[in-house]
Amino acid sequence: MAARDASAPRPGATRTPETADAWVGDYRLLDKVGEGGMGVVHLAEASDGRQVALKVLRPHVVGDEEARLRLEREVASLERVRSPRVAEVLDADPWGEVPYVATRYVPGPSLHEHLRSEGPILGESLVHFAHALAEALEAVHAVGVLHRDVKPTNVLLEGRSPVLIDFGLARLAEDSRITHTGWLLGTPGYLAPEILHGDDPTPAADVHAWAATVAFASTGAPPYGRGPAMAVMDRVRRGEHDLREVDPLMRRLVEECLAPDPLDRPPLPEVLERLESWLEGHPSSEEDRGPATRMMPLVPVAPPRDVGPLQRWLLGIGAAAASALAILAAPVLALLVLTALVLVLRTASWASSATRERQQIRGRARWYDLPLTVAASPWYAGVATWGTLVLLTWTGLLVFLLAVGLLLVGVTGTPLLVGLALMTTLALWWLPGSMRVRLPSRRLARFLTRRPGRGWAGVLVLALLAAVLAWSLASEGTRWDPAPGAPWRDGTLLGELAR
């Protein structure tokens, strides 16, 4: 570090950070390089001569002991992130008169500045960019932290590789003293729809922001357009994005990751897996391509057709068809099996949610997570039973009302049973209490369709099951065992309505 002027303040002295040649802690401020809602970012020099990006936090962000304790806890998590794709936290002082966070300084331009001077990123370079940015998020998520504010200005370029900055600190802004002032935490065009609806952020929200940033990298325009913040947020809520100019190489994956429902977005590991499969055989740097092709122009290579969405649709249709046919073939037995299946799915959902919450708090998985989950499964089953009863009660009430209505208009026999079977299937999927049925079902579908062969095997199994049930129904008709007969047989309340 250069010799210090006698008039310069000593390290640790308090001085307004915006003052030229000021000191914050042991860091001499060299230049102001950015400013946002959380604070002002300076290029600073440490006592050992290295340069850092020093974010001086605003008073309303850390204004009391509770907020500083929150910052201290956040920094403890953020310091565990180590990745060349992330500007990692190097130092912090939550308790100083001027609190700050120091991160690795990345001298390159932001993605926004790069596109303004160089134009959109296309073809193989776009896949490399998208993969590297997903790796950055993977490193952040691995320690149990969400980024919460992925956007072009928070992505810097080292050469053509992205480096993610400002991860995790947005969590500080959850303090009610900030939210009560009407602050919007994040940039409207990159916030996930569920955040705008008031839901807590999850890794799926970062996936949405990743996709919006990749779309911007490919076009130079935000996918939800420009204009007043309220108009942009309204388009985000409705999923009205414009991806027509996005490089075809990435358009399908970006569109999936911008799905309004977070459960419909592929998880980050699947995103990485698909990008890695595209990069295999298509080197991502001139050095990797070798001398024979180094000077050849980059030609986008279309990725293999992703059949995952089609397979998931077929799995859903197959499961619904098998459920309805089972009710038609053996209503009582089918309802018992479906009840057991609902209970199992809800139990699995509660167990996995609790496990992920523990890992989020600790920052990583532990060897005893699975044994602990298995040991606690009776408790989770008990918790799931109440929701199962609620779901079955709503389903039974709705099916009963439908049966009464159909009988009153003269619909009986097979048409009546078909209507009730379809209603039961839809009710178990959509009525109150069904969320924890949909969630594990969709995760299972995504697991199966990550490999095309595995996905087609699942579709085949459901098709065979539906075929067996249809054959049983055609050959033996509806069997009401162990009940004595249909609920609308003579001598019953529904039977009287059918007359």
C-alpha cells in the first residue's frame, strides 16, 4: 500500500465514507463503484495492499443491535461460500460505527454494461454463461443461503465468465423497519411471481431470476419488458414474458424456469445437468476447441430435444386415467388404496420439508438426516393424517353433492359412476389439503423425467396399469366388494333420489 499522508485518518477512524480518501475500518476507500438500496460500494485497499469491494451499509439497514446480530449471522453463512463464480465475502464488521462487508473485487463490467458495449451473448457462449451462473447459484445454495437478487447488475464479467455478487445480503432487508417504508426488495423484472404474491422465497425463486438474467444476456432486453414497476410486476405475476428473441439454444430451458408456478420450474441441479449435457462435445472456450477449430466462427448447435415436459404431461394423464379406471372397476377398494396413497404422499412431503429446513439452518446435509427422518416418520404421519382427513371430507362432500345432482336429472349407472370417478380424481388433486399431494408427485415426475429412458418407463408402467384396469372393467364390470352394492341401490337414500 502507498505511504499514508500525515493528514489522512488512521485506520479505524470514523469518517464519512463518501469523503475522498476516507477510511472505513482498516480499508482505505479509493473510488465509489456502485450504489443500491443496501448501501454504497467502494473500491477499497486493505492494509496488505489487496483491493476489495467494500459495501458500506446504510443506517436503516443496520440501525440497532438486532439488525447487527442478523448481519453477523448472515456473514457467518456467506463466508462459507467459496467458488470462482462468486465474489466471496472476505471480511465484515457488523458492530463498527460504519458497518461494512468486504468481498472479492471483480474488475470486469456488469452484464448490463457488457451488453451495452458488446451486444448480446449468443450460441455456445450463452450456454457457457448460463452454466457458470448456475454454478454460482449452486455454490450459494450449498451453504443454505438464497441469493434473492439475481439480475444483470449483480453479474460481473471476468473475460466471458460471470461472477455473482451481492448474494445473501438481501435477507437483511426483511427487517420490518425497511419493509414498512414501502421498499421493494429486488428488481421487479427479475423477482419471481410468488415473491410478488407475498410468499417466502425458495431456491425456485433464484432459478426464476437466473432464467430472466440469461434471457437478458441473450437479447439485451428484460424478458418482462420495460415501463412502470407496477406494469412490469403485473406481467411477471401473469407470466407474460417475451422470449422470441432468446437464442433457440436456450429458449426452452429459460421458458421452463420462468414458469409462474415454482413447482413447475426445474430445480437447479436439473438445470445444471441439462446445461452440462449440452456442453459435452461442444467445448466452451477457444483453448478447449483446439487449434484446428480455434478460428472458426461460433455456430449455435441445437440441444437435444427435451422430452421431459411431454413425459410429465403423459405421467399426469396416465396417473389420472389409472385412478379413474380403478374407481370404476372397484370403487371401495380403489378409494382405500387412494386414501393410503394420499397419506403416504403427505407424510413424505412433511418429512422432506422438515429435512430441508434443518439443512437450510445448518447450511448442508448431514449423514444422520435420513435415519432421523425415518425415526420421526410416525410423527410426520400423524401430522399428515389431519390434512388427509380434511381432503377426504371435502372430496366426499363434493362427490356426494355431484351424485345427488346427477341422480335428480336422471343420470344413473355407468355414466353416473364415470362422473363421480372423474370428480374424485380431480378433488384429490385440487381441493384444500391436496398441496402436499401435488408437491411430492411433481417431484417424483421430475425425478423420473431427468432421464428420458426412465421417464418413458414410468409412462409405460402407468399405461399398462390403465390397460389392466380397463380390461378388468370390461370383463367383470364394476365390483363393489366388500360393500353389498352401489350407494344408489334400492333401499338407500340415493336410490330413492334415482327413482
